[in-house]
Amino acid sequence: MNIKSKYKNYPVKVMAFGALSGLLLTAGAQFLFAHTSAAAQPPASAASAKTVSISAGLQSAVKVTTKAFNEKTANYNATLQIPVIAGLLDKQYQAELNDMISRHAMEDFTVIKKQANDEAASLKKNPDAGYEFHPYEVIVQYELKSDGSRGVNGILSLKILTYVYTGGAHGSTRVDTYNVRNKTAAARITLKDLYGNDYRKIVNAKISAAIAKDPESYFQDSFKTISDGQSFYVQDGRAVIVFQQYEIAPYAAGIPEFNIALPGHKSNAPGNLSSLNVIVNGKTLQSSALYANEEGIAMAPLRSIASALGYKLNYSAPAHQVELSKGGTTLYVQINRDIYWTDIMPEFTLGAAPALKNNQVYVPVSFFTKVLKAKAAYSTDALTITSASK
């Protein structure tokens, strides 16, 4: 592979860790960090493989297993879930990609381990330094966004999250994305490949419009244009543009992501969506019109449907946030931002941001199936949603 690196630091307390971050473009993937030195691999006793079930019904789907590495001492805790890809048509590229992903994770761990041990040793020599040592932490997790099968046009898209805590109020998470065209000769997928020569104009306009709807969540005038190697992943007929923490928004805003439908992507929503009735657990809801957003995603009123499913809702106008609770579980959605989370799970996305329309909060229909675990089905005249227990 022809590898080119351009390093870019992010505001992470651990500067050595930040120095490992950069932009790496390869023949078949997009990365947000690059390492060039070899790192020690985990001992055989520390690594194990666990199969992850993905898109079982699709032919030629790439398979992903997890190589787990865990190490905990008084100074640090490492929990690495390293993806191992199998099933790419280009076996050489697959081997190089797997090796690179593994080395990156282990090198990040090596940096954090050294810094934790060095700081702990320094404090032992100087116990009057004026602050308390807290164990460092590094966690690596991944999300398979597109499995490289014919059903997703041969696109393999992988998102890797690296969380690091080095003391203070909170840690910091870095996002790295890999996008590969699954062909005999694997090809890197770029935004230009997806949107054509005007990709920058198209993507910039979408992001600027999204920020304009919720300007308080972003640094003023922080976004001008996407970078040449802008991070993104592909999922469900859309590209999701990803920015790092602090890049265009404060820490409280999380990791900014913007969904943009791919050219030619057909909406899964029925053409007569706005005329459909909404039936929840056998009862037809009143004043619960559906609509399709600009990306063609079916949107449904949150309060009426969630209430019919047994959830209590509380809306905070200052925070532009809705809180849903049921059976000891609390879920949160934020207006104009494709961010959803619970009191026990980190943030996740659904491809569309909650929106205010006709004084109602609307969410994608997938919110009820993927988050509230209800069942949903379209018929010629209705969207029927049923609690999983029924």
C-alpha cells in the first residue's frame, strides 16, 4: 500500500498520545491517526477472539472478530477490543489493514502505560506535588457500519473509538474511520468518490445548514470547510461526517456527526408517508402525522408514540433535550443533533436528528425499533408500532 501521513494534534491532556494522532490515507481506508514504529503485540494469553454477528443474511459480507486485550494495574487499566477483518477480496490489503489496526491500538496502550507509570513514579518521589494520582485508562471499541457486501454496494466502513483518561474531570475520545471498496484490488473510498467533483460544496452546505439550526452547540465560526482527508463513515445509504472532540464544538457537545444522503439513495419510507395512520399497541393515535426529512428518512412524533409505549417524557427547553423514562431506564434525545444516549450507554446515532415540527418533537422511526425495542411495520394505510412484549 502507498501510505501517506500528515500529523495533527488534538487537545488531549496526554500530549504524547495526541502526537500519535494524525491523518493516514491508504489504498483502501481512511484513518485519523498514523503510527510508523512497530509495537509489541499482546501475549497469547492476553488475546482472544470473539465472533461478532453482522448482517447474516447478506452474501459476501465481511466478517469481523474481536481480539481482546485487557491489562489492569494500580497505575492504569486497558480494555482493548481490536477488530479483526476477514472476507475482503483483497487478502493482502486485508492482512496489512488488520496489522495496522492492531499496531495502532497497542501503540496507544504503550504510550498510556508509560505515561501512567512515569507519573505514578514521579508522585512517589514527590508526594507533596499537590494533587492526587488517578489511574489512567485506555479503552478501544469499534462499530461496523457497512459490511462490504453487495447489499451495501461493496462498502466496508469501520468506526473505531479510542477513549483515554489521564486524570481530571473527564477523559477524551478519538474517532478513527476506515472506508474500503471491497474489490479484488481494494480501493479507498473518498467523499469525492461518493459525491463527485463538487463533494466539498455539497458536504459543506449540509454541515453549515445543520450548525445553523443549533449554533449554541458549536464554537462560533469554527466550521469553514471539511478537510482534504475528512473523516467519515458510510451507513444505510448515507455518509456520516465526523469531527473530533473540541474540533468545532465544546466537550459537552460530544463528537459532532452530520448525516448526508448518498446520491441516488432511495428512501425506505413509503411515498404516502404523510397520509398514514399511526397505530400503537392496537390504538390509532390522533394528530400524529408522519413525514420524510430532507434525507428521505421517516420521522414520527416522539411524545405521542413513546407515551403510548409506556414511557414518561420530560422536555427541557433550555437544554433542547427530551428525557424518556420507563422501568428504571432513562433515555435522552437532543433537538437538531443526531445524538441519542441512555443512563447506562454512551452516545449513538440513528442517521437523523430529532426535529421540532408543528410544536412537536419528531425522531426517526428507527428510534422506536432500535432504541425502545418496539416492532414497526408499514401497511398501505398505517404505520403499526407494537411493544416488544406484545
